[in-house]
Amino acid sequence: MNDTSSKSILVVDDNQTNIDVLKGILSSHYNVRVATSGRLALKAVFSQKPPDLILLDVMMPEMDGYEVCRLLKADERTQHIPVIFVTAKSEVKDEAYGFSIGAEDYLAKPVSAPIVLARVKNHLALYDRSRHLEGLVQERTANLQIKSQELEKTRLEIIQCLGRAAEYRDNETGMHIMRLGHYVKLLTCKAGLTDVEAEQMMSASIMHDVGKIGIPDHILLKPGKLTPEEFEIIKEHPQMGAEIIGIHDSELLRLSRAIALTHHEKWNGKGYPNGLMGEEIPFAGRVTAIADIFDALTSVRPYKKAWSVDEALDWIQEESGEALDPTLGLLFIEMRPEVEKIMQAFRDENQ
């Protein structure tokens, strides 16, 4: 059972006799504090440790009890404190109005000691139970958030593993997806999205080429030019990637699937697998396409030497409005200093 002597009751009334009556009823059970006006009541509530319950007169000069109650219930710091009106205004309409502004109960003067004690005890018990339940909800919500974060972390780790598995098949130790992710994050921020959105885009882009897992080595690793038939097989990897990722409720996995499926679509509609055009291509796919192409051009591949940054950016400028989103293409070119910092950081790391 709760120790009622530790509970604090604030009695608010401008009449000393009424205060004395309530103190006489409650003092042997609770810690009773007193305020003789509405303004003093608010000062007591906000300047000291808040009371556990308030017994509030209605008819007081300057600020009546209704106004005090409205102010308390409008403030999140005090809206949970039970308020019981104690007043001579005992008509039904008065009680209805008191309840409508947030009071928990309504006692008519002159008060009955047993009724006062019973109502105070009941509302304190309800208050304690409510606070206990709120605590449980907050605790369980926090636990769910932790589990959700752990689940999202696990998803990201799986995405990273799958992304590296695909990249290890045809790129230098999977560094392509690491650089690409940083380019994607930079371009996403440059386009005006938030840091959180950019981080998620970076994580999702890791899976852009996961469909290459399904491409035979003799085609994927061929050092020479692909035949038209071989290139048709290569063009299947975006759809394969989307099928590998599947359809999920997770925003990260949905974004990963969209990138895997659309990063080879072209602004002019001549891309694959679905020939999407312009803004039909998801933003994530358009961003990843630019980052992917830049890193592919500036990297050594079995079938080519690395291009210079100048050559790669010139190509992006030429293809902006053709293969690439024109706005994003120009933004990427403007990012040259940051892009070169990323390239240098990876060179330093691998020396």
C-alpha cells in the first residue's frame, strides 16, 4: 500500500474557515499545503514540488478556480495533477462545466469529512495507477525502440554483406560500393535532403548491384567487349537484384530495392530494365546512377583503364539531360572538391 502521509494536497480557497475545515479533515493523513488565491495556487504548483492533488475553490477574486484549472490542464507539466473542485456552486451545469475543463471530481460545500477522504483517496489511487501505467508504456516503448534499432542495424549489416558479396565478384575488394555510398550521400545532401535521409540513401545504395550475383562469371568477368547476347544477360541484374531484396515494410529495404531496380534507367528513357523516363525514375535511382557511373569511369575494370576526374565529369556533363538527371548531374559536378577528397581518402586507406 502507498504511504499516504507522503502525499501532498494543495488546498486553494480564499476563505480561512474553509481552509481550516479541509486541513482538519486531511492533515492527519496527508501533507497539506495552502494557497489563498488562484495566483498563489499557480505559484505554489510551479515554484515548488507539484502537489499530488489539488482541492480547488471556484469563487475567488481576481482569478477564479475555473481559470486556474484551465491553466493547469493546458500545461503538460501539470495537466496530470488531479483537480477536485470544492465549491458552493453545486448546480448540474456548474458540475458539467467543471468536468468539461478537466476537473476529476466535484464536491459541494459544506463538505462531508468521509466523502472528502474517500474522494481524495480514490483519486490519488487512480493517479498513482495512471502514472504507473504511463511508466510501463514509456519503458516498453523504449524497449521496442531499442529492438527496432537492433533490427535495423541487423538489416544494414545484411545489406552490407550482400552488397560486398556482389562487388567482390567484379570490382577491387568491394571498394566501389564504399566510394559510391559516400558520393550518394554527398549528392543527396546537395539536392536538399536531410542528413538522416542522406545516411539512409547511402546505406541503401550498397545493394545497387546485388543482382550481379546471378550473372555467370564468364560474362561478368569477361575482359573484352560483350556480345549483344551477353549484354542482354547483364541487363537482367537490376531485376534480379530487386527479386533478391524482395518486398518489405522496412524503409531501408524498400529504398534498396528501388535503387537496385532503377539505377540503370536513363533520363531519356533508353535505360533498362523498364525504360523509365525522367522523373518516372525514383530519385534514389537517379542519384545512384550518377555516383555509380562516376566511380566506374574513374576505376580500373577488366575491360578498361581508369579515366581521369576531368574526363569523367566531362562525360557526366555531356550526359546530363540524356542518360542522367540534368539537375543532379550539374550538382555532382559542383561537388568536385568533396568528391576528390573521398577519392583521396580511399587511396590513402589502401596504401
